[in-house]
Amino acid sequence: MGGGCAFMCRLPVGGRMVESAGGIVGISVPARVGQCRQRTADRAKSADSIGRTWPIRHGPGKAGAMRAEDRRAAAAIVAALGGADNIRSVTHCATRLRFVLRDAGRVDQRTLDDDPAVLGAVPQYGDRYQVVIGAAVEDVYDAMMIIPGVSGEGTGRSDYDGRADYAGRADRSGRSVRADRPAQTNRSDISDAADADDTANTSDAADPSARSRLLTRGAVAETATRAVNWFFEYLSDSFRPIIGVLLGASIVIALVNMLIAVGVIPDDEASAGWVFVKTMWKGVFYFLPIIVAYNASKKLKVDPWLGSMIMAALMTPQFTGLMAAPTARCVMDPTLGTRSCTIDVFGLPMQLNDYSGNVFVPLIMVLALGATYHGLKAVLPRSVRIVFLPFLSMVLITPLTAFVLGPFGVWLSRGIGVSLAWQSTHAPVLFAIMLPLIYPFMVPIGLHWPLNALMIVNVQMLGYDFIQGPMAVWNFACFGSTAGVLFLAVREHDDAMRRTATGALLAGLLGGLTEPSLYGIHLRYRLIYRRMLAGCAVGGVTIALLGALFPATASDGTVVHGVIASSFAFTSLLTIPLFSRMGVYAASIAVAFVVPMILIIAMDYRPRHAGSEPCGDHADDTDHVDGRDKSGENHAGSQSAADRAIGENPNKSGENRPDAPAETDAGTTAVRSPIAGRTVPLERSGDPVFASRALGDGVGILPDERSGRTEVLAPVSGVVKTVAGTGHAFGIRTDDGVEVLIHIGIDTVRMEGEGFSMVVSKGEHVDAGDPLGTVDFAAIRHAGCDAMTMMTVTNTAKMTAVAPIVGVAVDAGDPVIAIER
């Protein structure tokens, strides 16, 4: 770019890159292309603002040296997230960009999923959002930082009130779902803004007392969920910035152990050379509490040097030297082999501990510091804050930590460590098998961070860790699964998957990073998890049995029936020398690696009916209309979207059709299909609100890919209660109280009525089979929307039974839902 050449940016709405004199590059986004893929951003921006240009300024320095692909990826991600003005802040870890957004509804999930630079896009709780990049994350982050309006610390003031509008739920296609009031999401889709009598008002939620109970329970549950999610985010952000340092230190330890094993350097504590080499990695773990306190303080928007200083005060030679004072009273913990001392300070007993390597204490201390710091900031005059804010914070929190929080943190870490050690000692086989099996479900949601903290504490207290061995089994099962996918990609000449799998496998085997594999491949194909869990189970059994037969010996002579690590490390090929016994460890991870790789090569990782398409990712079906894949190439004989949804060819001859019962007969009601197509379960419809059954149980109907203009028929007889102004949704209430919602397409409200027409109006009575309107499915596909039509019984809770008929080809008027009132 610095040389003056323009580059093309792949945008959700057919945008293009433009460059002007002076090296200012921008994204020009047309206003009327791809309405559906603009998603909610169209509601937040006028046509003029959508068609604006975002400048990306760069000069001869760092920006000029950036790769064009990184700049393109950064610009495209910002565009898909709703623009720079929608990004409150962005940070990154080893593989992921982590965003705090102003409005999560403006995210264009499909564009992110389609971007070749993005391994995965994951909605989080509230307004948090993660974009998985892989090894290039830092380069893309740097490129993003030169886009005006984007800042790592924040993008300026906002009218946003701080309350999360989205609960971060996502369906398998990755779309974010408004979870605080699911029905509200679709109310805007199925009625005009002024229409208060829509389907949402005809449900049980109309009862004020019921709504109050729901809101109370929902508020408590949501508050608890937010608190838990915030806690794990707090842990993650406290460790995330030092992943690289920990990874580097672990490799240094592994290399040193290897050199000792082959006799290159002596294992002699008296050797000056050995002591010097040891300081290269020892310093990272010794001063880890200070580093964690710095990161945790930044997370809570507290002066990070203040948090670091308070933690450093408890690690000074003067403080630790109090243990040797004549008045100190010390005891030895026989379980952990650690010494704890107590000394009187100003007449009060203070417990003295070695806080080096302990991460629980700084995490607890910073929580108290954050509350104190912001409380003082609110009451102190601006003119004296620079002096008295740090002064008062120090004199309040340092004693509190020394007398209360520090000993509590040590007690907590020891208690959890002793509990896990007891399980590892008394049930080593069960411990070694269960840990690899639960880890694959903990990592995607961040629950593994507490265990990482415990590993560090174990090394600090015991001199070894017993968790990392079984944990490595899951890591290598993950890497083996990726290797199997890579083998198939090479064999089938799938260049896109080959590139993704190659990068993910190298990041895993050499760096111990699972995120590129997890987000780039595994979470997109659920069968991979089944193969991977088999590897976790077999590898867990292997490490459990071999560990029991060949116990390890710690540096202090302790015999451990299992694999132990001499330091905290990222489990990769380079860190194998850290583990004892090394042979048991190597055999176990080899088994865990090979088993899923062979299973994937032999049995594939894709459903047989889905070819190479991700399981349940219905959003991509619209990219395969008329037998064309995303590259535009023709594939004769390729399965239709309906075939992929059900797994069998459409039965147009009428076989397997349900007999048509009477529409209303002795307490039963038959709801008929409004269009022809193939029925699918709601969870495979691709719409998260309908998949969650927030609007009742029902069925999805996928029209044939060749369908054009089609008449939409009334599924039941009754009064039309709702007609969307855009013509894409209808609500009907039968005489016996059944409420049926028909929603044509996904995100078709963005088409603003184009391709739809209505022949009925609200309040009109219709008979089953009467036309409600027409829809042009070709126009829906051309706009980039999904043609899936959902039909639900919105007051399902009042029915005795609602039984959808799925997996069959139907004509308009065929029964697809049986209701027992």
C-alpha cells in the first residue's frame, strides 16, 4: 500500500477499496446491494452513511510495512462488525481478536464466516465478540489500530448505557441471538411498529403476573450468568497478555531439561552457568503475581502500576525476611511441604507466606483494589486525585492484603490444590480419564483458566504439577483430529481446508495452541468432537494405566502415580522433556493423537448427506443455489439445500407423505404447509430464535432451489391477526384458539418488501388453503437471504401436544403439524 497500489477488500455488501492521493485507502460500500447481509446495520445507519468511505491512513512507518492481506482483513472485519463507531474497544490474545461492541445486532455474521482470514466468529455474552484469526492475530490487530476510530482502549464516548442487549447466545451458524426477550427479536419482523396486537401479545406473556414472574426469574438468571461470564473474562484478561512470555519460558525449560538429559550442561545448583540459565525462566514464574496484578488492574480500569506495587510490597526481601525474625512463629505443612509463619505487627498477628508464583492472591487483591480505587475516585476532588488516589489506595489495600486477602488467597489455592491432589492420589485412573474428556468443553467457554492458575500454584507449592499430563491428552487429541482433516483435505484437493488445517496443526504441535483448530475447524463440524473424544478417552486410559504401572518421582523424592510436569508449560512437541515419566507421557499423547486422526480418515468428519458443508450451518445453503458453490463453479449432480437439510432426495412422488387428517377433528388440529418444499426440524432452520422455540414449536420448510414466484397459502382457517408490512410474515388465530405464525425466509425483513406481495389484511377471515400473498424465492436468494420458511404454534404452552412432521417432501396444503388441544 505504501507504494501506492490499491487492493480489493472482500465486503459483505459488494464494497470496493478506493485509494486517493497521499496513500489514503478506504472502503466504498454501496447502499443498495445485499440488503440481507447488511443485517441490522441498515437500521442504525442511513443510506448516505452506508455508502461512505472509511479512510485507512498509513505512512512509511509500521503501517507501510504491513501486509496487504492483513490490512484487507482488518478493514473487512471492522466493516462486518458494523463499522469503527460500533467498536468500543478491541484487544487480542494468542489467536483471537476480542471486541466490546456498542450494538451486537449490527454484526454481519455471515461475512465474518465467509472471510478467508477468519477462522471463526464467536458471539460472547453481552456486547462481547470474538474473531478467531490464528497466528496472524497480532498483525491484523496492528492493521486495525491504524483505522481511524478504532482503539485498543476504546473508541470514545457513546450513548450506550452499558447494559448488554444481547446474551451472546449463538446457534450453530453463529448468529447472535437477543436472549433477554427472545420474542421481541421477531416482533419487529412480523408486525409494523405501530401494531400492538401481534403474535407476541397473544401468548402467555400477555398475562401481567406471568410476565412479572418470568422477568424476575429471568433477571436473576441473567444476572448470575453475567457475573459468571464476567469472572471468567476477568481471569482470561489477567493471563491473556502474558501467554507469549509463558510459552517462551516453557520452551526454555524444555530445552534446558533436554541439555541436562544428554549431559551438555550439569544439573548442579552450585554451577554459576546453571543458575544463570535458570533465571531465564524462573523470573517469569517468580514475579508472576506482579504481572497478573498489572493485567488484572488494567481490566478493572485501575492504575496498573498501583496494583503491581501492592503485590510487589509483599514480595520484597524485607517482607519475606520477617520469616527469619526471632519473634516469628513458623509451622510446616506436612501435606504440601511448605512453611507458614506468623508474626505480630502493631500487636496484630500477620501470616507470612511466600507469594512468589501465586496467582490467586493478586486476582483477589485487585478486586478489592478496584472497588476502593473507583470509590475514592468518585469522592475525591479532581485537583487532589493525582496524589491522594494512589496514596489512599496503597495505605488501605496493602495492609488488607497482608493481613487478610493474602492469607485467604494462599488458603484457597492450597485447598483447591490439596483437593485435586487427593483425587489424583486416591483415584488416579478416574482423574486421568475424566480430565481429558471435560477439557474440550471447558476451553471454548473459558472455564480452563482456573485450572491453568492451579497448575502454576501446584508448581510453586509442590515443585511439580499433576494436571498438565492428562490435559495434554486432550491437546494432542485435538491436534490429531486436525491432522486427520488435513489428510482428507490434501487427498481431496481442498485447498482452503488444507491451508486452515496446516496452520492450525503447526500452531498446535509447535506452540501448544488449540484455538486455531478448535475455532477454525472443530466447532464447525460436530462429528470431529465425537472422534476427538474417542482419542481423549483412549489417551486418558493409556496415561492412567501406564502412570500407575510406572510412577514418576518428583524432585523432592515424592512418588506420584501419574505423569507430572516440572513447570507450567504449553503442551507441544517442544515441551515433552518437561514431563516425567517422559516415555509414559509420549506414548499417551501419541495414542491420543493417532486415534482421532485414524477415525477421521476412515469415517470422515462430515455427515454423509452434507458433503463438505459444516453441520447445521444452514446459512451457507443460500450460497449454493442453482448448483453453484461459493467459488461460482458448476457441480453437476450436487445435492440441493433440501437434500442437505434432510439427508435424502426429495420425494416428489408423494411417498412417505402423511395422510391428511381433517383440519379440526375431536380436539385435534392439522396445520398445513403454506408452500411446497421439504420439512426440517426448527433447530436446523438456521434461525436461532425459532430454533430456541421462543416462538413456539413448529417446523421449517425449505423450498426447492428452483422455486421462483410462489403463492403462500393459509395453513389453517381463522382470523388474520398479524400481517408484516413487508409481506414476509403472517399470524393467524383459529376459532378454537390455535395461534399460527408463518415467517418466510430468514432476515427477509431487510428486503423491505421486495419480492413479496399480500392479498389479505389484518382482521380478515381466511379458510385453510386461501392465498395470503406471494413470494419470489429467486429474489430472496438473489438478495443473499435464506429461503427457509418457519411455521410455529406461538401458544404451544396452551396445547396438549404439538407434533411437527419433519423429514418429508410436501406440497402446499399438506399437513405438517398435528396439534392436540
